[in-house]
Amino acid sequence: PAAPPSQRVQVVNGETTVIVSQDMQRASGIDFKPLGTIAFQPEKMAYAAVIDLQPLFDLRNRWASARADLDSTRAQVDSSRAQYERNRLLFADDQNVSQKTLQESRAVMQTDQAKLLSARAAQKMIDATLRQQFGEALARAAQAPASDLLRGLMSGRAVVLRVTMTGSDGGPAPLHITVDGTDGRPVAARELSASPQGDPAIQGSPYFYITASALPIGMRTSAHMPSGQRSTSSLWIPPGAIVWYGGQPWVYIRTAADRFTRRHVAAAFPSDGGFVVSSGFHVGDETVIRGAQLLLSEELLPRSVATQCKDPPECDD
């Protein structure tokens, strides 16, 4: 028979324990495996901020308009030049057109050429503004007739972050990093280019990164990247073992045949979707890798919670 609700969740020495019979574990598909180690390269931190891309979209519209004006003016120049050449040949051939007609066609051609120079200068100015504000990669995307990168940004499926590497972090930017999302979970980001403009609040080397996550504009967060130090053997919690509660990562450890204790993943570093930990866990700890969310749901069901203590004096309070 199933245990009464008040006996299925207990607090033992400050840790919440869920009691699940072995038959129920098999029926629910709960699985676990001992914790192991991986080769882990220590990380370094950097500052990151989600930038507002509306100025990029506005410049994109201005660039497209300037490009259309340039193409139209170029066509006008070709037409007026051809007309002037025809009139010049006709005038040279026994003055088959008047000198006035020849002069007027030359004036039209020269006016169109001046307009073409002005249109080229206007577009070059927008090109320069794009690169000065948003760097090479975003400028190319704004100028492309059909850019998947720009479409993703305009639809909100992706955002751009300015990541500032400070102090000894300067140097070539890593191609891939992770940043802390709104709920604390790591979010993958990919380098776009160096940022021509830095963060006024932080001194360092700024770079643009793109992430396929809907982070709010103006959000400031932390970025994680390889430090360049040697890899070390470290304890690793696989991604399937992580459950999120209260904005924090937790795992369930099998402490007895029918008991699972929820433990906070503190002092952790994201790695391969999971976390590398330096305290709170030991090699061989039997960690739930499938069914952890079921255990959390069972734990959070409304009920009275029994409290036990291995050392009675600790329960005096």
C-alpha cells in the first residue's frame, strides 16, 4: 500500500526527502546513475548587456531607400549619357540637331552625374554609420537583400549582446560562450564581430554575440567563456539530472532504496548542458537522471511535511 501523504515527504537534517517505493520507481521510469568526472577547463567571467537593435533597423530602412535612389539615379545617368552621345553624333554629322539641343542634353547628363555622386555619398555615409555603430557582421546583414540573421533579429527569435572582456580577458574572443538567462539557466551565444562602441560603464574589449533566446532589451548579465587554463578532472552533473526551482538548479540524490533527497547545485559552472560542481556532491552519488521533475512535483503537492532529525538536539528550535 502507498504511504500516507504526510509520510511521503520528509525533511531530514534540513534536506527535503521524497519517499518512493521501488515498485513506484519502476512504474514511473525513475532512473539514476553514479556521478562521475569529466575533463573541465576553468572559465572566466565577462560582462554582457542586451542591446537595443531599433537603430539598426532604422538604418537598414535608410540604407534600402538610399540604395533605391542610387540605382534610379544611375539609370538616369545612363539614359542621359546615351541621349547626349546620340545628339553629339548627329550634330557632328552635318548638324542634324541644333547646338542648343546638344548643349541641353549635355547639361541634363551633367546634372544627373552630380545627382549620382550625391547618391553615392549618401549611401557611403549610411554604410559608415552602420559599421561604426554595429560592426562588420551586423552591417553586412543590414545590407544584404535577404539575410537570415536580420530576419531572426527583427522577428525577436534572437537578440544581440555586447560582451565586454576586462583586464587580462582581452585578446581574441571565443567563438562560443554562454550567458546567464533571465531564470539563471545558461544560454548559448555565438560571436558576431568586434563592437565598435564600448559600454560606457565598463572598460574593456567589447564584442557582439548573438543568442537564440528572447532576453529583454537592456538586461545586464554575466558571460562565461574558457579561461585558457589547463583542463582538470572535475565532478559533473549531467543535464538530465537538473531541475529548476525558485530560479536555482537542484538535483535529487538517492540516499536509500526508497528515498531521494533534493540538493542545491551551488558553486557550479555550466558545462555541456550540465554543471561542474566543486562542493556538495561526491563521486558515486546516485543522481536521478530521469524522473527528477516527477519527484519535484510529488514534493510540492500540498500536504503536511514530517520532520526528522538524525541528531535530536539539532531539532530543539
